[in-house]
Amino acid sequence: MAVIWIGNGIYRRDEYRDENDLEKAINEVQFELFGANRIYLDIKKKIGLKGGQRNIPDGYLIDLNGRKPRVYVVENELAIHDPLRHIALQILQFSLSFKSEPRIVRTVLFDSISSDLRIKAKCEEYAQQNRYRNLDHLIDEMVFDSPFAALVIIDEIPSKLEKILAEEFRFGVEVLSLARYRNQAGEHLYFFEPFLADLNSESGLIESSLSSVALETDEIDTVVVPAHKEGFERTFLAENRWHAVRMHGTVRPQIKYIAVYQIRPVSAITHIAPVQSIEPWGDEGKFVLNFSEAATKIEPIRMIKGGRVKTFQNLRYTSLERLKSAKTLDDVFLE
């Protein structure tokens, strides 16, 4: 069993007793887990058609980053409960209930937001800043005009879970793990990767010196991957694909292009290719991007000395439009 050691002793894994225990932990770390401008609603009410299939989500996450709000239906689960089949079934039922009777979801959200003055004020402020008429208009946008999305929060991500979710659903499903550790004094540590942490800013936006207009999450259509010379030539160019990459379920359905950043000594984005399909690669939540045609060489977009972007070690997200206009990496990404 892995342990965490810091100055006041050893922290050992502390398993959650049940899902209620997990939900208490989520509420305790929600700001750090979800990030700024995201609201976690810990409400459990039935959704779906009366007389038909009805379900009770564990909660909702409202994302107020950027100009377009979004709501995620939340499923909290423990790995010991055979989650592979259970989670997939729950997510499917949530999506069907959401689509069959969205007005019930709207009512649930409106009542929950209205009952908390702090949350209501935050939503109304966002609505005013982003030209929504009122709270009703804002909720209508999230429920009726945004694609369905789900968030699974689990203590430990089982092998094959992300692969199964990717194979079964075309809509975005995010998976977060929240592990708990405890020392002999009963003090807790939590281990997690924050929600959408690698979309390049805490606000969920990608800004550029090219433009004062921020790139919204739903405008992302391109991934940029770093590559050594050998991998670039043998895979990206010769096989017309790139494999073993992790991607967010939220943006994966939007990806239409892939670009490659060749590491030193090139230190530049040099080629781009259209993406034909994105398929699971192995059982650990990684994917292969298959190209519809060979990659095209472009004018190098270089990393500049003294620029904001100083390293490039993992996949990053952007848009084709932003990529075509860029002269340096600073024009593509916010560091």
C-alpha cells in the first residue's frame, strides 16, 4: 500500500465507509476539486418522465467559466461496488431522463439555486455580465441549449472504466478520482487531479496575445502533442496516427485536428493533420487518434526564449483558427 510522508508523519490510505462518506469529502474539498466559478449542488431529486424511467443523480456541477454556462450531472461511486457496469448504466439512464423531461431538471436546478442566496447571487452576477436576461434565461441555456455532460467522482478509477465510457457514449463524460489518506492523529489528506485542470487556465479559458477574445472550452477543436524525432517519424508521419494519449471526455467529441510539437532541437509545432476517429487505446483511459489523411507541414510555430510558454511535455488543447494565426507558442497557449 502506498503511503504519503510529510513532516508530521505517515499518511495511509483511508477508504470511504460508504458513498455518503465520499460525498462529505467532496463537499469538504469542492473548491479545490472543481476550481473557481464552478458550483457543486449536492441535491438528490428524481428526474425523468412520470410513469417511466426515473433516476436520482447524486448532484450537479454548474460551470460558469467563459461566456457559455454548462451543467454536469454527477454520479458519485465507490470502486468496491463493481462500478464498470453500474456507472455506465447510471450515466445512460441520466442522459435519457435528462433528454426526456428537461423541464424537471430545470426546476430542480432553479429551486436549488434560489434556495441559497450566495449561489443565487453568483449566478445572477454571471448572467448580468454575460448578457442573460435573468436566472431563468441562464438555466434555460444550460438545460435546453447545451449538450448533455456527466461527471463521475470515484475513490479509485478501475481499469477499463474510462475505456467503457468512451466506447458507450458520444457525449462527454469526465471521471475524477478522490482518494483520502489519514495519519495517526486522524488528520486527512486528499489526493486528486482538479477538474479540467489542464485546459490551461483556472477559468477554463485559453487566452492569447494574438487576441483579446478568449477561446471557450466548446470552441476547442485541436490537440497539440509533443513528440521526439523517432516517434514523430515512425508514428505521426509513417502511420498517420498518434496513440496512448489522455484526453478529457468533455472535449474529446469536439476534436477535429491534431498538431505535433517537435521537442528540442526543433522546439516548434511543425505539422497538422485532420482526425478521422478517436478510439480507446488499452484499458487505462488512453486513446489513439487516427488521421483521415497524411499530416501537412506548416510554418513552424516556435517556442521563444523568455516567452510565457517555457515547457511542453503533455497534450494541450487549442483551436485550428488560433493555430493558423499563431507565430509563437505564446499565441497558442496561456502558460
